[in-house]
Amino acid sequence: MHSSSAGASTKQRAVGSSQPSDASLKRKRGFFQKDLQHMMYGFGDDPNPLPETVALLEDIAVEYITDMVHKAQETASKRGKLLTEDFLFLIRKQSF
């Protein structure tokens, strides 16, 4: 009886969730740090912004890009092929 309930909860997690597992969410932090620092300076920030600020901006940017990729893939799944136009469509359609 124990094994069937464990199997059911695993199936519910796998089938009911469109989110990736915790293991696949791990990523190398700081990968975009220098690029973001330069962009922040270009937009008027300090030449050496706080590391916490850069880390927060990186988290926001990675979350946004990941979300856009998932949405573009959902849009493209009907066609079976992911195209640049899928991203352009989502960016055009996006409301702030």
C-alpha cells in the first residue's frame, strides 16, 4: 500500500507540474555579472554597483528569459518548430 501511494504522488508531480524539477533549476550564478555591470553603468548607475544589486538584476533577467522561452515553446508546439518569430510575437504582445 505504501508503494502505490508513493507512485501516485510521483505521477501527480510529473504530470501535473509544468515546472522543471529542483535539480534542473540549479544554475551557475554570476555568469552575466560583468555584462550586467556594464549595462547598469551605461544606463547611469555607478561604475561598481553593489554585488547584491547585480545578483538581483541577474535573477530577474534569467527568470524573464526562462519564462519567455517556455511561452514561446508553448506557442510553437502547435507547429512543432520553434522560430524567432515566436519570440517576437510574445515581446510584441507583452503587456506591462
